[in-house]
Amino acid sequence: MKTGIIGARGAGKSTVFHALTGLAPIPGAAEGKNRARPGQIKVADPRLDFLEATYGSKKKVPVELTVLDFAPNPKEQKEGAALDVSLIPLIRDLDALLVVVPQFAGMNRELAATIESIEGELVFADFDQAERRMERIRKDRSASDFEKAALEKVIKWLEEGKPLRLLELTPQELQTFSSFGFLSRKPALAVVNCEMEAAAADITDAERTAIRARGLDVFRLAAAFEAELWELDEAGQCEMLKEAGLDAPARDRLISALYKHLGLITFYTAGEPEAHGWSLRRGDTALDAAAEIHSDIARGFIRAEVVSFEDFAALKSDAKVKEAGKLRLEGKDYVMRDGDIIHIRFKV
Ligand SMILES: Nc1nc2c(ncn2[C@@H]2O[C@H](COP(=O)(O)OP(=O)(O)O)[C@@H](O)[C@H]2O)c(=O)[nH]1
Ligand SMILES: [Mg+2]
């Protein structure tokens, strides 16, 4: 799962990247041909902590997401725009977007208006792409009427300036557009990058409503403050948070929100060697879960032994789970549920 950080020049995108990943910006590192710099973020997960403690696991492996920071294109310096549009071609194959809205000393942008103008650019890029495809299939007699109709529907929507996130598409239409990478359809979170003193302040109801109406959610993050936290050891971090009147970094909450927004669920494999969290899309099966762990396990899949996290948490041991009849045997078509703890029987 890849999430790109977008926004204006100087909005604090690289600082947000630093705050989320602990990776300090390297000046010029991502410039030139390779403009995207990936970093991993670990998803905090109390259920995984519980499994680690209960099994006495030697190792804990949380789910990770990839975020990408983009270097500016020096040939296209455009001051003051809400979005660095040279990023647009780089974000087509991403799964989600974090949209940074700056609200710190020296750069202060109004939330709803900034989101609106950034989304406007995404909508415009999608419109342009849909129009170009339409032109091509008008000339091509073999193109299907279905695709033409689907494109017309999309173009009409985009002409009204609305993001595709809000347009209902049938599974067949989605299939038609699967390679388009429509930008205004990607799940997105607005990140208000503010000073630490303002981080605890609430987004107003009116603002939140305006953002949600576009299918986005919104979070505050004091990115510069949280980036600094990474430079300290654990004790130093605790002290710095305490001084700021916080009990935990805000990044964990933001990452959890992003995870939910992506429509992901978590399943677990757990035992004494390790407690491991894995992610799947809602609707994925036991066979998909097996493939996530290892392709050999998927190939040799026999069956899955599954217990829900709630049942395990109540009984606290494999033996008791079995005794209570809470261990289910499932086939490869079983639709995985969030929190399932799974053991897959397979032969190679
Ligand atoms: N005071 C303050 N400065 C920030 C904050 N976030 C970013 N900056 C500063 O704003 C400038 C641009 O930040 P950067 O992350 O490089 O922006 P980018 O161009 O979007 O990647 C840098 O000088 C940062 O130190 C913040 O939360 N507070
Ligand atoms: Mg940057």
C-alpha cells in the first residue's frame, strides 16, 4: 500500500514525511529522474501488543505502510500554488494521498479553500485524461459502447468540478477504469501541518463537514515538532511530549486513520517465535491471506484454522480456544474478518 504526500511547495511535505517515518530529508536526494523517496511507517496496534504479551513472542512485526515524499522539479518552480502540479504524473499508481495544508508561522493557508483548490487540480487532471481517452476511442471503431458510456458519465461528473470519489461506479465500470489511476478517486486525508501549540485545537465542525463532504477526512499534525521527537531516545521523547501536554505522538492516530481510510483489515499469525500483523483489503479470502504470508503457503493451501481476536482475548491460550470450540476450520474461499488469528495448514 503506497501513500503519497502532496501539497504546495514549502507546505511541510518533507517534514510530514520525517514525522511519520523518522527519515530526515536529504537535500536533493530524490531529485532528477528518481523523484520519489519511499519510507516505511509502522501501524500501532494494541491487539498485536496483546498477542505478543500473551504468547511471550520473541519478536513483534507490525503492519507497515509505505509513504512517499517527492522532490520538487527545479524546472517547474511555481510559487504560491496550492499543489505542486509536477507531482501529478507521479501519483497515478498510488493507493492513497496525504494532502498537506500548512498552518504554521510563515505559511498559513485556509483549510477548506486549500483542499478545494488541490482537489480542483486532481479533478482537472482526471478530466483531461478521460477526454483524451474519449478522443482516441471515437476514432477507434472497435471500442465498446460500454466504455464510451462509462467515459461520458465520468466526464460529465468531472465537468461539474466534482471528485470521482463521490461518483458511484458499478463493478464493471470500475473494471473499465482500473488502469486509469484516477486521482480524484484515491482515498485521501487532509493533514493540517500546524505548530505544536495548535495541535490539540479542534478542527471546527463546519470545516470537518466541508472536508468530509468531499470524501476526505482531516487531521492535525505538528510535523516539525513530531519530526524532532525522532532525534530523542525514549525518555527524552516522553519528556518532550509531557512538556507539550501530550501523552503520545499524534502520528500513530494519523496512521490508524489512514489505515481505516484505505479500507484495510488486519489479520494475525502469532506464536512464541513472533506475533505478526498482516493487512488485507476488506473482502479478501483465506487464500489471499496465505499469499500475503508466502506464495508457497498459498500454493500448498490445505485449510485455515481461525479464531477471532475477541475469542482469543477472552480465553488467552490456544488450548482453551480449542476446548471452547472457538477454533474454526475454514477453506480457501473463507472471507477474512478484521482481527482473525490464523494458522494455515499447507503442504509443499
Ligand atoms: N515552524 C514550522 N515550520 C515548519 C513546519 N513544517 C515545515 N516547516 C518548515 O517549512 C519549510 C518547508 O518544509 P518542507 O517540509 O521542506 O516543505 P515541502 O516543500 O512541502 O517538502 C522548512 O523550512 C520547514 O522547516 C512546522 O510544522 N512548523
Ligand atoms: Mg520536500
